[in-house]
Amino acid sequence: MAGRLSKLRQRFGIAAPKVSVRTHVPWYLRWFGLAALLVLSVAFAIWTWDAGRRFAGFDRSEVEQELAAARGELVKLREELERLRALANAADSKVAIERTAQQKLAQQIRGFEQENARLREELALFESMLSSETATAAPLSILRFKVEPDVLPGEFRYRLLLLASGPRRGREFQGRMELAVGLTEGGRSAIITVPGQGGAEDSAFRLSFKHFQRIDGSFRVSPKAKVDSVQLRVYESGSVEPKATQSVTLG
């Protein structure tokens, strides 16, 4: 009996083992709590980091605003640059057009000056010949006969003035002219006639005038040939003998 009492005392008495009571919490509530704690921790860390940047003088929103303003200013500057480039190109084109027009105008002025000088020279020549007693000596005169190399190799340009005087003055002269070109090629000397024989006569070599006729033309020889002299021969229609001749020597 005493032994049983002793066991009961050990089980339910002061010496009995301690018993703890805990509330049962489902697992998903535990995970939700952990997730909420993690979110709060991350949010607190971000807030702390942003607050530290602001405290140090760095504001993200202000930087983004300044960056947007800088981008807008860059776009405006690019548009202004393109506009200035277009204006510069237009100005360059206008200057080029004006320069070309000035060059053409200068060429025309030089041409007019040369033509004016030529006409003055011819007028003075006519006046001197008409007032001279020797004007009746030759019925046909060749004046200002010149032969010069042209732009292309083997090409030559000739200029001359034919004047009817004396008893023939006032009568129409009908005829033709030809050039006897003396040249050297490959160590050999030769004379060619322009226009050539055996073909239709070039209309540029036909003559028809009463008082005077100014002639300006060109002829070609082999680019390898050297022209030494050129003789001009003027024939009246139906005549085999030239009415006038004149020669020039080329250096």
C-alpha cells in the first residue's frame, strides 16, 4: 500500500513530470508568415538603400528627369544641326550656280570684246582701203589670213577675209577656195589639198559675195604629221587659175 502511494505521488505530485501544451499551427500558415517576413525584410532593405542614397545627395527621380531633359535637348540640337546643314548645302548650291553664271557672263563679255575689236579692226581696214588710191590695183584681196592649231591633235583652224575692190566692186563674186597644206610625216614631205580631190566640194569652201566675206573654218591632218605651211588659193567659177593666193608658215 505504501508503495502504491509513493508511485502516485511521483506521478501526480510535486515530483511528477512536467507537461507542456502547445497550439497546433498548420504548415501553410507557417510558410505564409515566413514569406511575409521575407517581403518586409526586402522592402525595408530597399527603403534603407534609397534613403541612404538620398541622404548622400543622389535622387533617382531627379536623375531620370535630368536624363530625359538631356535627351530632349539632344534631339533639338540634332534637328538644328540638320537644318543648318540643309541651309549650308543650299547656300553652297546657290554660290556654285552664281559662280557658274559669272563665269559664263565673263566668257560672253570676252567674246563680245573680241568681236568688237575684230569689227573695229575690219572697219578701219575697209576705210583705209576705200580711201586709198591703191585699192583699185587688185580686184580681189585676201586679208588677215591666219592658221592656228586647234584643240584636238592634227586639227587646225583658219581665218581670213576676202575683199572685192577695183572694177569688181559691187559685182557678185562666185567661186571657191582651197588650201594647199605642206606637211612632214615620218621624214617625208608632202602637200595635201583641202578639200580633197575626187569628192563633192565642201560647202564651206564655196564663195559668194559682193563686197567682202569673212571665213572661219578648220581642217584635219594626221596627228603624227607636222604642218609646215598653208597656202590659200581663191578661184573664180569657170577659171583654173587662182585669182588670189596667200601663204602662211607655221613654226
